Amino acid sequence: MAKSIPHWYPRVTPYLAIDGAAAAIEFYKKAFGANERMRMGGAEGKIGHAEIEIEGGLIMLADEYAPMNFRSPKTIGGSPVMIHIYVADVDAFFARATAAGAEVLRPPADQFYGDRSCTIRDPFGHAWSVATHVEDVSPQEMEKREAKMAGGS
């Protein structure tokens, strides 16, 4: 009997609509070190479904498909979703991604909550938050740091 959740899939997986999914897969390989797990064809030679792994996480993606109202950030004028990735070296990841064409939204910087992080946008309109955890910070210390950052004491 089949398992209700296959052992090779996480319970929550982002699924990206992309205008140019084949080019996006190549970008993710070059910029993010992605590994392509699988690809299925779709209408008009487009990608109907693909899966890539980035830093041990799974991302599903396909070309946008208007009949199902599956639209890319380029079509709708942006995306309200940001994908977060923890990596071993955010600075190296940032350098590789921007060299491959990612747009810098926020360069790497140490954050009050213990991460060193950056924000980039891929050429297909998806935003990515990338971080390396550099310090364990208690909730109390986080609150103090945030207040100080906001101009409090």
C-alpha cells in the first residue's frame, strides 16, 4: 500500500510558476548549485512539472499555465512570497548568485537575531532570503537588540 506522504518528499514544498522554466532551472543550477531531480514536458514544449533540490530542500516548478491560473511573478507584476534558504556560507552563495544574474535586494549583513543574511531576486521574479546562522540569540537578547536597532535603549 502506498504511503500517504511519499518518503522522498517533504510535507511542505514551494511550487513556483515561472515564465521560462527551462531557463530558470539552468539559472538555479548555476547560481544556487541546484540539482535537477526530474522534468516532465508540458503543452507547447514547455515544462509541465520539474523538481530541483537546493541545499537539501525541494522546490517544484513549471512554466506558467493560464488555463489553470498558474501565473509567474513577471505576469502578475511581482510576488508576495519569499523563499528562505539556510546555507553554510551566505557570502559565497550571494557572490555566486549575483555573478549568475540575481538582483541584489539586500546584501549580506549580520542580523540582530543571529543570522547573516541577504535578499536577492532571481531573473524570473522570485525573491529569495538566504542566511547562515552565526549566533544563537535568546528571545530576550533578540528583543533588546531589536529595541536598540529601532533607536530605543
